[in-house]
Amino acid sequence: MRRAARLSLIVFLIGAGIGTPPGTLLSQEALPSQGAPAGAEGPSGDPAPLIASLQKKMERLTSLRGRFVQRLESRGLGRARIESGRFAIRKPGSMRWEYEKPEKKLAITDGRTTWLHLPEDNEVHVGRYPQDGGAAASSLLAGRLRLDEDFAARRLTPEESGPMGAAGVVAIHLTPRAAREEFDALVMAVDPKSLTVRRLTVVDAIGGRMTFEFFDLEENAVLDDALFAFEMPRGVEVVDTR
């Protein structure tokens, strides 16, 4: 389980930090008509108008909660690791990822400190939340990265997107204009009419992929401070890397 703990921590800080997966999580409410229409695309499938609409909606987002299914594919893992649970995010850096299956885990940050509780190992991993936002999704959510300025975007064909896409969506490949350690690229599967991001894939330098699917999303809800406050369980081993 030590290796699983490290993988979970990577998932929390890189993918969930989300936003990402989470920074790019959007509800099914359509964007009001302003600027580029939500479903518009330029010549030859240019995704720029859709990216602009997504960016505007992200700027209005103050909080988000819902359910997720996460699939981690890596050469070191062998079979894909699939987990699911609930999440809550509040700008600028508060997050809660509650894994329910196949095993319970809890990952929380208040924007300063990160906690990862692994009940099966009786461990809590404590770390420092990166002040630059660190993870792709969290940086997007906090406004430190912008879809329309910090990424080169390309629309993928259904054949190119494969399992990273979904029926009835536009799959967009996002390459950061400045190299980043955490990821090489992001792939978003976006419903162009509702501006719902149905799937987000984080691709690393050696071809590993972490894919999130999102359900039952609720945006701009009032979230209690207690969601982002961690209470240390009694008798756990604390692994402090701050």
C-alpha cells in the first residue's frame, strides 16, 4: 500500500488539485450569450471560440462539488486503477476529495497544507500546498493558468481521442506553452452546447494517463468551512513532508 499511497498523493496534487481535474469542471448550465457562442468553432474546427467561452465560465466559478470516477493508467501499475467518490472545491485553493471505492481515502487542502488520510494503512500524509498552485487543474481554477493564453489547443478527431473522448462532445488537446513538470498535456471532452466538461485526462511525460469523469455537478454552492478542515485521527502514523 506504500506505492498506492504515493500514487494517491500524486493524483490529489496533480489531477485533483484540480482540477483541475477540477479547475476545468463546469456545470451543465449554458453560458449566457456573450462573445463567442458556446457551440461556435472557427474554420476547420478551430477550438478557439469554444476555449474562450469555457474560460469566461471558469472566471465566474467560485465553487464546485459533485461526483467523480478516476482512472489511472501507468506502465508501473499494470492494470488500470479505477476509483470513485465525491469532491468539493472552493476558490482559490480549498479542496476535498473523498474516495469511496474501492477503498476509503480522504484528501483535503485549505490552500496552505495538504492532508491525505489512508485508513487501510493507518497513515496521514501531510504536505505543503504549492503557492504557485502547482497542479494543472487547481491553477486553472485559481486563475493562475488560462485556457485561452497558457495552452495551445487542437481539436482531436474521434479516432485520435479514443477513450479520452465521449459521445456527442468535442475533444480538445491542450499543450502548455511553457513546459511543466506535472503534465505534458490535457485532453478535455466538452459538450459544445452546454459547456459541460464530461471528461478530463492528464497526460504525463512517459505516456501515463489519469482520466476523470464528472457527474452530478453543482456550481457556486455555499460550502461549509468544515469541509476543508482536517481533523487528525487518533493513533495514525503521520508522514510529514513539509
